[in-house]
Amino acid sequence: MHLLSVDGAGERAVVLRRFVRRDLFEREPHLAAQEAQTLGILAEFDLPVPRLLAVDPLGTECDVSAVLMTRVPGRIDFAPRDLHAFLRALAAPLPALHALGPRDGMPLYYPYFTERGRFDEPPAWVRTPDLWRKAYRLVEEPWPDAAPTLIHRDYHPGNVLWQRGRLSGITDWVNASVGPAGIDAAHCRVNLAALFGVDAAEEFRRAYEAEAGAEQHPFWDLLDALDTSGEPDVSQWHDAGRHDLTNDLLVARAEEYLKSVVRRLC
């Protein structure tokens, strides 16, 4: 991600996102085009998102595929002063996004963990394997009815910007797809559980349900919890300034969160 100052172009500052990982490009060569398409769709609506300026989907103009977009003001906040207000504000934009409905040409949501082949055996790092086996059995149940709509797919505090205590922007639309609205709330919840604990994830759920006027079905929470079931790595949170977190704490919170989701489903 590059912040560029441009003279004479009508934009004082713009952001250039370059997709520099060749392994990722070889696996998903359409990421730049996909993010550009999503930003183009969102430009029609009043949401705090970057505005698309240009896209180089195959790297013919840049050295790699890239998206040029406007800069959204604000900063990431992983240690809010008022956690309760933070959680309410974090939940507020989702119903407006999900009200946009499905969009033609967007990829369809699918759980990432289904790509791994056999997924009925718990990861090696878990401490309560029976809990995970129960979760795998539950996720084989039929999906709840849900009207498909545009979802961010990676909505969490690391992709939200804040300015003067207000939510000022939602970034990183490369994984946007059409799927159940509950997946966005679920993905945010699993990250909140890691950052602040299960109580915060539950408080966010209640705030989201109040905003959306609908229940957050625990099946979506289960799907996303299994999607993000890689071994916890505290380094990403340390890079973001959360040095209070440890791998042991992340493992404990991941299992406590999964237990709370399974309990709601049973």
C-alpha cells in the first residue's frame, strides 16, 4: 500500500495498492479487477469507502497488478478508549451494505476451509479436540435460509478506519462477494474475540442485531470460526501494537469463542 501525493490531478493524495505476492497472483490473478469492480459498485452508494481511480489488472502499466483509489481519512484502532462505543459504531455500517442486495458478476461466497479436503479432524494446536469435532459435525447441517447479498467478507477492525472517534472508512474490498449477510458479522466477531475477548464479540452481536433488526444466526459464526481456524499467530497483532496478546491467550480465546458458538447452536 502506497500513499502518493499527486500534483495537478485533482487529488491531493491517493492510494496505490500493488499485489506484489506472486504466489497469490498465480492463485488468484483477478484480485485487482475484483476489488476495482467492487469499488465501482460501491461508488453509487453513500458508504465510507475509497473511490476507484484506475486499475491495472495484469500489471501492464505498473510492475504488478494494482488498484489506484482515493485516500479515506482515518487510522486503524486496535485499542479503543471506549470499547462499548467502538463496538456499536463498528456494527452500524453493515445493514446499509447488505441492503444493496446481490450484484451480477461478483464471486459467490464459499467457506475457505472446504478447500482443504478433509476437515473433520481438529488442527494440531487445539486443546479441546472434542469441541472441534462437534463443530465439524454441526457445520455439515443444512445452511439456514438467507437471501444472498453483497458482503465485504473480511470485515474486522483491521479494515476499518477511525477519525475523531467516528468510523471514517471501510477498506480492503478484495474479498467482496455475494453471500449471507451474517458472514460479515461472524468474521468481525471472531476477530473481536481474539482482540478483546468473547464478551466483546457478544456485545458486537447484540449491537449488530439491533442495527439489522434481525438475529445473527450462530451457523454463520460457526462457518467463519472454522474458516479462521489456522494456528493463532500473535505476530500480526504485535505489528499492530497489541503487545499484550500472546499465542496462548489467542488459543484460549479461539476455543472459548468456538465453545460459545457451539452452545448457541445446540
